Amino acid sequence: MENIKLLYATLDGKKIAYCSETTFLIQIGKGKSSYKTKYTINGNLGLALMYYEGINIGNGYKKRLLVPSFNKPLLAREFS
């Protein structure tokens, strides 16, 4: 059985508490359509942010970093 670690981070001035089992979703959408999950990362906010920042979005596209288990699940969003 793996030990669950509680981790803390600050993102855009907001304090975030998450655990080693937290699921981070990086999603991409186009226009007014819904988002589709491109990457799923467990327990590593730094890696999730690296993947999120590494996605270049073109005209009409959008991306977001989401954590479904949070009360306010949207961590970051960008439109082109």
C-alpha cells in the first residue's frame, strides 16, 4: 500500500492543496465545442503545468487545466 502525501503549491497567487492521488486533466477544445482530454497526470502539478504550457494552440482553439475533485476545478484556461 502506497502512502498518500499531501502537497501544497501556489498558482497565480492561489494556494492549492492536493495529494499524490490527485488527477490533473489537460484538455483542448475548438470553437464552441466541448473540451477533450489530451493528457491525464496523477499527483504531479509541476508535470501537469509543463504539459499545459507546452501545448501551442492555434486560431479558434482553447486549452484548460482541470482538477475534477476540487471545489473550483478550473486551474488555468487560455483561448486563441
